[in-house]
Amino acid sequence: MPELSHDFEHAAVKALGNQQLRTNFRRVMTGLMNKRAAQFPDPDELQALRSRGKSIKDRALAKLPDLLVQLEQNLIANGIQVHWAESVDEGNRIILDILRKANAKSLIKGKSMVSEEMHFNHFLEENNIRALESDLGEYIIQLAGEGPSHIVMPAIHKNKGEIGKLFQEKIDGQGYTDDPDELTAAARRVLRQMFANADAGFSGVNFAAADTGSLVLMSNEGNGRMSTHLPSMHIALMGIEKVIERLEDVGPLISLACRSATGQPITTYVNVISGPRKAGEKDGPKEVHLVILDNGRTRIYDDPQLREGLRCIRCAACMNHCPVYTRIGGHAYQYTYPGPIGEILNPQMQGIEKAGDVLHASSLCGRCAEVCPVKIPLVDLIVRLRRESIRPSADAVKGGGSRKSGMENVIWFGWKTMYANPLFYRWGTWWLRKIGNLMPAGLPLLKQWTSVRSKPQFASRSIYDLARERGIRDE
Amino acid sequence: MSNARSAILERLRKAPKKPVPDLAPWSPYKTTTEQPLDRFRRLMGAVKGEIIDTKRADLAETLRKVLADKQAKNLLYAPNTEIGRTIDAAWATEPGPQLVAYDKPMEELKSLMINDIDAGITSTMGAIADTGSLIVWPSAEEPRLMSLVPPIHIAVLEASKMYDSFSEAVGKLGWNKKPPGNTLLISGPSKTADIEGILCFGVHGPKQLVIILITD
């Protein structure tokens, strides 16, 4: 992982100045929005499906502890080993132990955002285990030494020319080409050998069905299947919120996720894993492990409103439709999850004191909440977290209140007093009319506002004066 | 039992309770105007799945034609299945491309499979009209990798086993009653749009998916 400055404002301004990046995102996000819209021609069907998806996830969350226990029982009965981790460190250590016990030196990975959350590749490297990403996008950014800029299309900030140069530089015997088919073929060639030779395979989990003890993985490339079927061991990783009651519920959730994410009715593969290789079977991993991670999710769960964010099925529709994300791209958000869902998850996982500035990466326009397939009220949650960052309620969020500023408090107090009291209001606006236009734009405090906006012109008479003059009565 | 497990469960149990809502009314896709098989053909075609109609008795001949069209020099097959026996019988009278039997553990076949096999043939449990998907349940006789590693996957589908939706298939196949270790849906050949959102086929899984549809 590259060093991140954790300074959202600085990164956002820099990203806005990068014309190439803005062009890449604009084109792809517009394409994704159009494809999604084409998948939902019937608004009634869409709303019914969204309500269904929301209710499936809400039921699962309402019964979460019981479902996790049921899932664990059924997984164990199916021969899958289950591990629990409270923190990123614990999760990393558990996986390292499993790999060490098996004497595994290399790991081939299917896509997993939770593993990004754990900086898992970096951790394994420090412990002399090679972790190779096999999703084409993840493979590209791993070669480039970067983090994902989108949760579904992690390398979408790069254009084909940049990827061509990267491959030429990093893959033995690879000449320059910017043909996507040839680039894809080059990655296929390299990764095929890795699939065959890696000591262990790794994947995330899209849905875990408690009733059958099954892990459901969606993939277009087939790397999810290659990573989980070819090596002799498969380790899966998921957050606690991935469990659902029934395998049958996967149907509507897949439909929502795939249509919302990439505008396709379904991913090429929906891979349902319900156990390791059994006696007499000729392939499949001999061991399957599932690591269930908390990393701040129980704290989110503890607040009935914030809990709604745990319905997320990681389709990325919120970022595809976000006017801020589309302009600054994913890296500016600094932490694992970009876009509106990241604005909710990162401050809660990392603490507001560290990651609270992304809460302002929103104009609150509401597009994200409108397209969210499981109806997460993203805007309400962003506003709630903004409030938590200034005036915390109990202990709801890590680092709550850490963004409080004395100057801001004084300004808001002044504003409130003026607007709550007619006398102060008249007196205040009278002064602004008299001297507002004489104030230089470079005054302290005013300067921060006027550095990116022109200073307003104050009219010499207020609208109320004019209205009274025309005989419009105060009501 | 680890500390993490009890700590996580305890925190979840202590959290404020919310009522368990009813599932919102929604009905899975049902055939209306478009016949399920037509919808399956349309959606599979849209993702570059090829469909070739044939009669049960002509399976081996159709397979021969597909292999010749695709210039496959060999075929990975499962000898102890109905399809496998049909192929063996047909090849005994008139040999075709080399047959490679998946009859031993993958460790012994891995390198051959990864590097040298052109095509693999499997059965299917049926298909789903809603999303244009094949239902594949690998087994001891017909292992997981057959539909994954060879660049061409040939799948035999009986037209009579068409389900409207995933929900219907789950119920009718008893998918939720102790499913096998691996079950899956396949909707076309492997693909990606990770480079500039441009669609490319054949990333890690099969580059081509040919469905031999048995219509009788």
C-alpha cells in the first residue's frame, strides 16, 4: 500500500486538477449509470425488488447473533472451519497461522474488500508469504503498487495506455500494447501458472447462507473459482454482516447487486461453496476456512440508525452516481471504501478524528440513497455522522466530538442568535447593508470563503423594506 | 471457543433490539409473454454463450461437429457419466479428438489441464430463464474443474429442465437441503471490464461456452 496522507481536502484538490483521471472516471461512471438504468425499465419492479432486498438484510441484521451461530454450526457440519476475529490484527494473525501450519508460502487471491480493509497483502509480505491478486483490476493495481479506486472496478482510474506500459515494465517478455484483449490475455497467461502453483487460495464472500452453511461468491472473470478450487486450501474472509437467513434469498440480492453494479442481469459465475473436497472427489480444496471479522462492525450495529449502513451489499452504485466521487475518483477518499458508503464506513471504522473529513465529500444531493439497492439512507447517515463529529451522542462513534472547533461554535452561536431574534436580525442585516460592501474579501475568516467564491454584493435595501414599501404586510 | 467469538456475539446480543420485519412482497420472475427457453436463448446469446440444438440420439455427432468447428485437439470428459459413456461408445466406432478422462485426483492432472486441454464437457442440472444461467453441480464423477479450466466449456442442457427463476430452482432441486460441496450458476464465458470498462471475454475461466441443447 502506498503511504496515504490522510488529508482528504488536499487529495481532492489534487485529483480535481488531474484531467486524465477526471476523464477516465467521467466516461466509465456515465457508462455504468446508463447500464444500470437499462436494467431497471420497470420502476414498480425495481421498487418491489429494493424493498425485498432491504427486508432480507433487515431480517438478517435483526437476528444477526443467532444467524452467525447457525451459520457456524452448518459450516462446521459441512466440514468448513470457522474462525472469529475482533480486529484487523487478529484477523491477519489467524490467517497467517493457518498458512504457517500448512507450510504455505504463496497465496492466490480472489477479490476481497475486507482484505483491503486489513492491509492483508502488506502484512503477508512482511511475513514472507507472497499474496498475488488474481482479479484483473486488483492484479493491475498490485503491479502498480496502488490501492483500489473503486470497490467493483479497482483499476478504473487507469487507462489502457497506462496499463500497457505497466505490463511491459512488470511482466517478463511482455511488449507494449494498449489492446484490452491482448492485455487481458497477458494477465491470463501469468495468473494461470499462479493458480496451479499457489499453496493456498483466498477469497471474500458476497453472501453467507445460514440455512445451508454456504458461502456465495460472485465473479465475472472466473478468478474467484480458480482461487477457491485449484489450490489445496481455501481461506475465505467476511465481515459479520454478510450472513443471510436462506440460500433462496440470494436470488433477489444477486439480481439487485449485479444490475446495480455493472448493469448485467447476473455475474458470469455464482459460486456456492458448501464444503471442502470430500472422500472420493477428485478436486476442490482439502481444507476450507472462514474468518469472520468484526473490525468496528459491532459498534456500528449498536446504534439503531447507523446499523442501516450494514445492509450494504457492496455494489458501488452509490459511488457510480455520486457527483463528488465521479470528479475526484476513489483514491482521494484515503481509506478502503470510497464514495458515499465510504463516507459512512471509514469514519466509523477508523474513528472520526482520523477519517472524519470525508464526511464533507457530499453535497447531500441524495442520488446515492435513491439508487441504493437496499435502501440505505446514505444522506441521513452522513448528516448524522457530521453531527456526531461535533456533538457526540453517548459513545456511538469512535472519535465522536473530535471535530469540534471553538471558532465554529462561536460562529454558529452568533448565527443562531441573530436568526432566532428579530431585533438582532434587523440590527445585523442593517449593519451588513451599510458596511458589507466595504469589507475587503481578504479579511480573516472571510478569506477562506472568498478564496473559492466571489464575495456577495449586499443590496442597500433589504427585501423586507422593499416589500413593506409596496404595501405587503408582515404576517 | 475463542474470546473473539464470545465477545462479538455478546456485543451483538447487548445491542438494542429491532423487530424482525416480514419479507417485503416480491415475486420471482415468471414466464408471461416470452417463453422461458426463448428468454434463456436471448440472455445467453447476449453474453456470447453459443447454443446448438440437437436430439438426444445425435449428441455424440453434435459434439464431434463442435470440436471440429473449434479445432479442439482434445476433450476432458467424465467417463463414468451418461454423457461419458455416450462419448466412449461413439469414439469406439469412429475415433475423434483425443479423450482425456478426469478419473484421478486433480494433483495428477493439474499441469495437463492448465496447459494442454482445449475443451471440457459437463452435464447441467438445468437452466434459469430469468437470468440466462446454467445450473452446474460438480460431483465426484464430474469434478469442479471440468467447467472451469479448459478454454472451451461444452455444457449439455436438456430443454425440459428449464426453471423460471433461481427461487424455483432452489425449491425444485432441493438446493437448500444439504447441497454438494460446490454448486454454481454459469452465465456465459468468463469476462471482464476492468480495463476502461471495455468488455473482454476469456479472462481466467473458459473463453467460449457452447451449450448443446437436447430438445427431445
